[in-house]
Amino acid sequence: MTTIKDSVHDHIAVEGVAEALLETPPVQRLRHISQLGTVTLVYPSANHTRFEHSLGVYHLADQALGHLGIEGRQAERVRAAALLHDIGHSPYSHNVEHVVHRHTGKYHDDVHELIDSGPVARVLSEHGLNPDRVADLVAGDGDLGQLVSGELDVDRMDYLVRDAHHTGVPYGTIDHERLIRELRLVDGELVLDEGNVQAAESLLLARALMNPTVYQHHVARIAKTMLRRGTERLLTATNWTAHDLRRWDDNDLLVRLRQCDETEAYADRLSCRNLYKRAVWAEYSAVPQDLLDADHRDIRALEDKIAAVADVDTDAVLVDVAAEPSMTESTSRVLVNGEVRQLGEQSTLVSALRAAQRDQWRLGVYAPPSSNERVGEAAIRELGLDIDGARVRDVRTGIHATLDEFN
């Protein structure tokens, strides 16, 4: 058994298949993948990694298995999946995941090809575990797959607490120990036992507050959009492929961006925090539906058009259409009077949080400060935004997010 000191869960005891998996290269690579990507440009202390998060998920999964009374090979399979659940992440975590998906059709939780051979497959086989069945759990398949990837998964419980701890914000606090203690399997569904509606609501509330202040902070979004553009350009200008990119870590990507003439400027800007600024920051109601539905090609064409109208270089315009507001946690199951119900049907808080999500949603158009005004004016016209005053001036120079930025 190996005991590891953790900043969130104190001491984590790792044994069995998980202990053997710890030293495999795919798991060790996670030491060099930042958990929050470009959020560290807003919160400098948010420098935790996917490795420590994976340890936390393993720890919570192990606790949940104990409360559920699941033992033996079935439990070992879940522990392996918990530790391996993030090995499919590309550099900077979710920041360039859409680039990888466009080229490979794979998201970070599709790990079958990553663990069906090599050192991970060897360790799993030595412990009598089938790599395909472990990969299925990572994807959330099966009764116990819900524990690794589902509405009440231990992944969410760890990252909310961990991200709040490392950013220093008070919004991600949840009673994860109670949530784990009250989990039950009912007819193949993972549910929370009677009297835990408020505990389930705490997950919703934590996520709703972390979104605008951490995950969707405008500086992190600007940097993410610049990183994606640079990565796309790198794959076009060099012989590197998205399959190569998927196995790099943060440093690999930044170095290769710096070494390529076509992407060097992006690397320099990201390294020095010399970021583009908001030219447009538009509310959900101001954005036409066809723009919300636009694919990557459509958005690139719009960027070119805005650049032409504003008489700036095409690299000086970045359009960032965020995903439409969603709240998957609202489908969490809770027991109420002996009946399994969806949280969204039971909790009046859900509708209020959905409205808050829509109010907080923003479409961004970013440009270098020197062309910010021209790009903003052109973007409002070319994107068909139905508002006056969508242009913004970035006047805050501090590094800390405050709630009034999202009013």
C-alpha cells in the first residue's frame, strides 16, 4: 500500500491495481496536465493537475464502494476506472478537447484504444481485469459506470471541492462525505437515499456559482480561445496530428507552438499573459439562433468576414460561442417517499438556477487592444446581434474575479 498526502482529502491510501497503475506512463503524464487549463491566468494558485484530481476520484470511489458494499473484482475494476478516468485528456484539459474531437472523433472519456495495449493493459491483465470493461466504466456505461461518470459521480464531487480549494473561492463547497455515504443502487440506478434533496441541490448550486467566477471567467475564455486557434494552426502548418496532440502534455504543446513560425505569436501572448480583449460580450437573448447552432467552419467564416469589414488581419478576430446553458445535474435521482425521482422534478431551486445560467451566458468576440473598437463594431453588424451597447471595454486589470463582473 502507498499512502499519499493530498491537499483536499488529507491522506489517500492507494493499493491493489490502483497502486500498480500509479507508475505507468499514461498516469504519470497527468502530472503535467493542468486541471483548469487557462484558469490559472485568473487564479495563479490554480496550478493543480489531473494527477492529483485522479487520486481524489480514486479515493472517493473507494469510499463509495465501501458504503455500497461492493467488493472483489467488481470493486477493483471501478477503482482502476476512477484512477484512469482522465488519461484521455489532451493538453490543458478541456481547452483543446474540441480540436482533438474534430480530427479524431474522440473525447477525453473514450479511452479504449489508450488502455487496450501497453503498460496499462499489462497491469490490468495481471490483476485479472479486462481493459475493455474498465474503459466502459470510464465512459459511464453500466450500473457502476454512473459512479465514475454520471450525474452523481465522484469525479464531479472531487473537482468542485478541489477547484474551489486551489482557486480560493468559497463557491465549490459541498458535503461530499454525506453525498457518498447516502448513495444507493436502486434497480440499476445510482440514487441518493431519503432526505438528501438538499445535498443533491448543493452540487447544482456549487456548479452554478463556480461557472461564472471560475470555469467561464472571461479572461480564461479569451486565453482558451487563443490556445485553440494556435493549436488548430499548428496542426495545419506542421506534420503533427491530432493523435499526437492527444498524448502531449501542457509543456509539449506550448513548446511546439513556440517552435512553429505560424503559431509563435500565440505562444508568446499566452506565456506573457498578453491576451486579446473583449470587443463584444453579448447576452444569450441578443444572439440569433443560427449563430448558436453554427459549427466550427461557419464561425471561422464569420471571423474572416468581421476581419475584412474591420480592415484587420484575420488573426485579430476570435469569435467564442459558448455551449448553450445546460444542467445535467438536474437529472440526478433522489429517493422521496420511497419513490425514485429526478432532482429537477423535485427541487424548485433547479428552475431558478437554470434562469441564472442563461443570464450569465455570454458570447464573446476578442481582438488585440489596438483593433478592439473596430472589431466590436463590425462584429455586432456581421453577427446580427440584436442589442445596442454589446461592445465592452476591458477596464479591470486585477487578477481576481468578482461577482459584479457578471451582472
